[in-house]
Amino acid sequence: MRSGAMPLADAAQTEKLGATLADLLRPGDVVALSGPLGAGKTTFARGTLAALGLADEAPSPSFSLVIAYDPPDVRLPLWHVDLYRIEDPEEIAELGLDDARIDAALLIEWPERMGPLLWDDALRLTLEPEPAGGRRLTWAAPAAWEARWPLPLS
């Protein structure tokens, strides 16, 4: 597994990186977005969904846990998942994430709530606020992502 880090100057750059990721996603992919509250996980997800064609701003799935997006609203089926309110990893089985991977990509906020249930082939991204402003993105890319990640920032 390869890993690295990159600075993100602001929310706009975080959203832009999410948008760039949209072109790389395939059915079955899992992107795990970690970081504290307010670090930019939902901003990143909104950038991805907008680039996939979602016309409206994507709501946070904090209360519903899962929002599934399908064509024609987006060009690739994607489940936006927020596990913040999950207390026991066993609750995750009820969400149907394994089945969703058959034909959709998963974008999961708070993946650490899955514990050992998080798939080994997930692209793991962590966003953290920087003391001087902006954010720092650290990443770990498994073999399934080797040819696709990291992305150059432009």
C-alpha cells in the first residue's frame, strides 16, 4: 500500500480534489473519508457528486446514514455514507454496503466506525485542519488504486 500527503489551501481546493476523483471512480470502489468534524469530508464528497452530474448540492447523510445516487442524476451509481452515528460495527450489516458494491461506488465518511469490516481495497483519505489554515490530506492507496492515485493538484 502506497501512502502520502498533500496540502489543500481551502474548501474550494478540497471540493476540486473531490471532483477530480469522480473521473476515476468505478463500480465497486470504496473511498474512506476520515477526519474530525469540520475537516472537509462532506465538502470533498459534494465535489465528487457535483462532478458526477448531481445538479443540486448534496446533503450530508448524517441522519439518514446512506444516500444512494443513481443515473440519470449521476453518471455512476454512488452511495454517500456517513457512519458518525454508528456505535456498533454490527449495525453496518443492516445498511447493505456489501451488496451496493456490486454496481455502485461507496464514499464513506467516518469509516473508522467499521473497524475491521472496512474493505482492504478502500482508498483511505484523511482530512485534517492545519493550524495556519487550510487542510492536510493524507492518503493510503491499496493495489486497486495504484494506477489512479495520487492525483496531481492543478
